[in-house]
Amino acid sequence: MSTITNGVDVPTLFATLDAVKAAPEAAKFRFTAMNEWKSGTHSRSLIHGFYGVGEQRTHERAFDLDADHPAVLVGQDSGPTPVEFLLHALAACLTAGVANVAAARGVRLTGVRSTVTGDIDLNGILGLDPGVRNGYQNIAVRFTIEGDAPPEKLRSIVEQSRARSAVFDVITNQVPVTVEVD
Amino acid sequence: MSTITNGVDVPTLFATLDAVKAAPEAAKFRFTAMNEWKSGTHSRSLIHGFYGVGEQRTHERAFDLDADHPAVLVGQDSGPTPVEFLLHALAACLTAGVANVAAARGVRLTGVRSTVTGDIDLNGILGLDPGVRNGYQNIAVRFTIEGDAPPEKLRSIVEQSRARSAVFDVITNQVPVTVEVD
């Protein structure tokens, strides 16, 4: 019998949980993005190294990510906008959690799709209205999820993923950010 | 004399500001990411359409973004992790702002680099320690910025970008997020 459910290696998932239980320090991670300005609102980030499970590591390959503004926001449209990357991060975090939680509960998924929308009033970042915040005013996530379990069980998998999502926590709660110039 | 500074079309930038001043509704934007689960912790987002300046629009091309976990987090490493996309979003937002603010102030930039690191203790998302949050505990941004202005002026450009950054606001303040399952 296969030990892979939803593409998740369930014994390895549980072994990882046990390993962290035995050595909580292993769970301390530091992620890094190195960004370089290209021109105008276009920049590119390199994502490769990260620290975790007690040592410095690298992804199997380096990932380059371009970001830019579209023409209507005075950019060259060389990549998604920074705020669109936030929506992708949220969708991807919740979806990874859905697959893991479903696998851990023995539910086989056949499809998971989500649409994430964010409303933003640029009077904030343009400095035209002090009563308008810079960032999103609200974000809405809509999932469709299919698998070999009743709707209520599938729904509870999404709920458990939300309750344990790193990106959901970052966006709905506050993270202290320091900005330094060398 | 060129009206382009740092790749920023400064007259268009100011014209955009004036246009929004005259019609504040134009600044209401809705961004969207459409995500599809692939396998395990791997998913892919499509970023193409967005609403702004009174109508539905599209980027000049569709952007596909893969996200995954590395092997040490029981994934296939098919893309950056969701939480790394957050760091990229923050770097890219601050950097776009730096270029715009510098251009508006007549400062020519020759280089802008940043490194963004985020510390996260996965005892939170693994559910092993109720005292540990799911998301980043702190995020640090370090900039190096070069251009035809004294260090103090360059530093103030970064500060102004931080003060007007959409992603900085989202991460350091709270955004309400709804999650629904159809």
C-alpha cells in the first residue's frame, strides 16, 4: 500500500513531527530574499539559501522573482506587483496546508482551487488621503475543494489549514519589521 | 533633457498623481491571484487580471508562480516557500518606492540592493507549542543604496518609501482576511 497521499509522504510528515518534538530547536528557520533594483519599479529577488534544522541550506535551485508595476501604475509590467505576490503567498500557504492536513486525515483530494482578492485604495500610498491606509483594506479567499470525503469534512480541512497558516498569521496579525540602511 | 530618472517617467508619475487627485475613485484597485493545487505542498498561482482606474484590466502577460516546500519540509522544492514570497514582496515594494521617491526628488540612483530575512519557529505551524505563533516572529530589511546624493538624503528616501509601502503596512499592521469554501 502506498504511503503517499495527495503527493504527501505521510510517514515522513509524521517522522518530521516526531523529530521536532524530540528536538524543538530544529524548527527554528530563517528565510531570506536578496533583492536588486533593475529600473523604475522593476526589481528582482534571488531566493536560494535558508537556515533550518540546525544548519544553513539551499533550495535545489535558485529562484529568481521579478516584480514591477503595470503601465497604469507607471511601471513596465515586468512582473506581478508586490501586493499580488502577497495574495499568491496566502493562497499557496493555505493550499499546502490543505494537502498536508488532508493527507494526515487520510482524505484523498482530487482538486483544490482558490481565488484570492485584495482591495486597496491607492490614495493611501500616493499620500493623497491621510485617512486611507497604504496596504490592503481587506482580503478574501474562496476555495473549491474536491476529494473522497463529505463537504463538511473537506471544509474542516480548510479551516485547520487556516488555523495553522504562517502567511495567514503574518497578514492578519502584526509582525515587527526593521528597515536599516548600510 | 530626459524626463526619465531611474527608469521612472517623472512627468507621467506626477500626471498620475494629479489624475487621482481629480478623481479619487480611480485609485480603487482589486488584485487577484488564482491558485491551483498541483501535488503535496506544490501549487501554482496565475496572476493576470486586476481592476483599477475604473475598469477590469490585465497585465501585458499572465504570470505563473510556483510555490512548494523544500525536502526538509516534506516538499518537492518546486518553488520558493509561501513565506519566502512574503519577503520578496516586501523587498520589491520598498525598492519600487525608493526608485519613485528618488526620481520625484531628482536623485539619480546607481544601485539599490536589499536583503530581507524572516525568523520563524515551525513549532507554531506544526502545532507542537501553543506559545509559538504560526508566522514570522520578526523580519529584518537591510538596504544598500547608491546615487548622486549624500548618505543622509539617500537614507531619507528609504524612510519615505517605508512610510508609504503597501506591503510594509500589510505585514506590520492587520488586514482582515475571510476564507470561504464553496
